[in-house]
Amino acid sequence: MKMIMAIVPRDEAVRVLEALITAGHTATFTDSRSGVLRQAQQMLFIAVEEQDLDEVLAIIRDNCHSQVAVEPGEPRSPFSLGSVPVTAELGGAVVFIWDLDRFEIY
């Protein structure tokens, strides 16, 4: 078995969860914040058989889309006339996969 931990933007997480459930998979999730702009995220934990790994990754990939955001930044110095904008990629998913030696439901 494999454990997938997908960090997904909160506004895309519902779409990912619905697609996973429709395909017959389940997930546990928790809220988190991360990134340069401290955007809201959900961490999805999905235990899958190895033969289902590519299907689940495709569901995540198809339902998460990244975009670039530019936020006004802090002034460079007290004597500066402008500020340095902060550019960050938002959306998309960050996925970690590891072997799951044991999985039990009580």
C-alpha cells in the first residue's frame, strides 16, 4: 500500500474530494496554512493500493490548477519610492508518497 499526502488549496480541495469519492476512494483531511502568502490549504491523506496510485494522482492533477499571483510587497528601504512585489505560485498540489507498511481500521 501507499500513503499519499496531497497539500491542496482549500478552494480546490472540495473538487478533489468529490472526484476521489466518485472514483471509489476515500481521504482524511485537515486544514493548514503555508506558502509565501500564507494561503489556506487542506492536507489530504489517502491510503491506496499500489495499482490505484496512478489513478488517484491523475484525479489530483486534473482537479488542481496553479496560477501566479503578485502581491504588493514591503518598501525596499525607508528612502525608497517603491516596493518590491512578491510573486508566488498559488494553487496546484504538492504531493508526497510513501510506502505504508500497515493499515488498520478499528
